[in-house]
Amino acid sequence: AKDPVRVLVTGAAGQIGYALVPMIARGVMLGPDQPVILHMLDIPPAAEALNGVKMELVDAAFPLLKGVIATTDAVEACTGVNVAVMVGGFPRKEGMERKDVMSKNVSIYKSQASALEKHAAANCKVLVVANPANTNALILKEFAPSIPERNITCLTRLDHNRALGQISEKLNVQVSDVKNVIIWGNHSSTQYPDVNHATVNTSSGEKPVKELVGDDAWLTGGFITTVQQRGAAIIKARKLSSALSAASSACDHIRDWVLGTPQGTWVSMGVYSDGSYNVPAGLIYSFPVTCKDGEWKIVQGLSIDEFSRKKLDLTAEELSEEKALAYSCLT
Ligand code: NAI
């Protein structure tokens, strides 16, 4: 039998945490034959609720679950972890300035970076979910210099999956037949959902999404804004933000990263920019990537038209501003 993998979930007493931990314990993230030990971290006001989640994990009798740690101590939570899913963060509350929210999250991600750097397993893979996801990941990277930068990523797979979902609804095709959409940039409303290279598997072979949709006005208008604004639409409907879809997409992100993307398929991940597609180096930016042997690689050589170029640049500008704001909180 395989040795268990230790998976950290921060903010585990929250909404996403509640949807995510059972998925991990069932093998959705790391595969149906991979035992796991869950490390769950939250803050003292949530300690009792966190313990309740632990009780439910025991009650669910998951065969793959070999242990559960529920703690408010970051060092205990981070010790020996192979995968870290960072869902905990400080939410924006009514009347709060952007800078105040940023400042809270910068201090959380700075201290959790140190705990991971000192105590996580070598080669730990990190996925930041909590918003502002790209910039939290960047701060984590800056304050965990011994963790390789390729190991620090943020979640844009939910946006990617939302784009697949919209195309599948529009064309009335199975979502599993749609592939190679791209989310570029920030996990925010400036992200650019790009279908220029996306295809659908049909009975007469692979066809470009653009050709099948045949409605450019929708592809360059309503489609983009629907994906960009989907988070807000979910809040409006549920009075709570996306949780099951965020949890499921976080599992997709880690699974594909660890186990590989299917041949001919790419996915979107927020990763440390190396300057590909003239995106400024030094930002955590969402790119199309393929994964193999536990490593992601940015898909190279895709054509970028003028419309797309502007959108790639716009979301990069927002990320540069966020980065500056985050740095201004450090002093
Ligand atoms: P939630 O408020 O239900 O849960 C957050 C949990 O984090 C709470 O239990 C809280 O006590 C905990 N927490 C706060 N500070 C912490 C710290 N320093 N250490 C450990 N835990 C801490 O929020 P929800 O709905 O679960 O969302 C979590 C985050 O994910 C939010 O920042 C949200 O904006 C973000 N999000 C990101 C998505 C993405 O696609 N990247 C999609 C949906 C949500």
C-alpha cells in the first residue's frame, strides 16, 4: 500500500473547507488508491467548529483517511505536509478599505509562509485559494524563499471550469467534450477567459469553439462578462460565495498537477510568471499549463490577437498594482 500523503487545509472550518475535506478524504484530489492524512488549521474563534468537522470526518469512516489533525497552531498544522491548500484568509467586510483587507492578508500569508518553509515536507506543493489569491500566493512565495517558486500556485481553475461550463451550455454539448479554454491573469473581474484555442469533441472530430458558436459578439462580450462575474452571481443567488465548485476545482488543480494533464489538454493555473507572453515576470498570473511528473509547464506559442493582448495587459496591470499595494503593507 502507498504511504499516506499529508494534506493541509487552512480555513478548514469555513464554507469551502467543509466541502473540500470530504472530497480529499474520498480520493477526489489525489486518486482513489492514495491514503491521506488531513491537517486542518483555523483560528481560535473557529476552534470548536473545526473540531466538529473533525468529528464528522471520523463519523464518515472514509477508508482512505488515515488520520486527522485539527489545530489552531500553524506550526503543528504545517509539519510534514506534502500538499498545502490555503483557504483561510481575511474576508472583505462592508465599509473596509482595500488596503486594510490587503494588509490583514499580507500578514496572514507572511506568517504562514514561514511556518510552511520551516516545517512542511521538502517539495511541498502549495495552492492558494483565499482572495486576493494571486497576491496572497506572491506574498507566500516571497516569505518562503526555500520553497521552489514552481511549487507555489493559486486557484484559477474554478474560472477555467466556469468557462467550460458556459461553452457546454451554449452549445448543448457535454462539458467533458470541451477543452483548452484559458483563464489569463488575476482571479478577479479583470481575468480574461479566452476561447480562441478551445475545441469541442464532436462526432465529426475536434472542432474550434469559435466556429461552433459562430457568435463573435457573445464570445467577446456576454461570455467573458458571465465568467468574470460568476462569483458575484453565485453570491447573489446563494447569499454565500461559491463553495462546492471552489472545492471541486481545487481538487482538479492539485490532481492534474500531481498526476498530469491528459494528452492534448491544458488547464489554467496561477503560477509565477517567467515573462511568457510578455506578461511581466514576478507576478503570480494565470496561464495555460500542461502537467507531467508533478511539474507544470506554460503552454508556449499560442497566437494572441490584438483584442486578447489588451486583455492580457489589463489584468497584468491590476496584478502589478495589487503587488505594489501588498508591498506597501509590509512596512
Ligand atoms: P469562510 O469565511 O467560510 O471561511 C474562511 C475560514 O478561514 C474561516 O473558518 C476563518 O476562520 C478561517 N481563517 C481566517 N483567518 C485564518 C488564518 N489566519 N488561518 C487559518 N484560517 C483562517 O470563507 P470561504 O467561503 O470558505 O472562502 C475562503 C476564501 O476563498 C475566501 O478568501 C474567498 O474569497 C476565497 N475564494 C476563492 C476562490 C477562487 O477561485 N480562488 C473561489 C471562492 C472563494
